[in-house]
Amino acid sequence: MVNELGILYLGGMTVLFFFWAYGIVSFVLDVKNKFIPKGRQYLRGRRKLKEKERREEERKEREEQLY
């Protein structure tokens, strides 16, 4: 037979399992909704800066060729 301590133990483990599962789901959603978009935004900004730098270099080269 299961006594009161066993029932309390099973109930406590069940509650802890739900908090553990909630933590994992919350972490996955945070990664999906916060970190991945921020990473994409960072990469887009880096690409724009590189493109702007490349255009500036081309412009300087054209200027130097004119003189």
C-alpha cells in the first residue's frame, strides 16, 4: 500500500515536473521569439555595413582613376 509520504512524494515530483517542463518550453519560445530575430537583425546590419563599405571603396577607386 502507498502511504501518505509516498503520495506526497509523487505529488511533489509531479509539480516539479510541470515547472521543469514549463521552463524548457519557455526557454525554447524565448530563443525562437527573441534571440533568433536579434541574431538575424545583427547579421542584416553587418551585411549592410559591408555593402556600404564596398560601395565607398568603389567610389574612392573611381575618384582616384579620374585624377
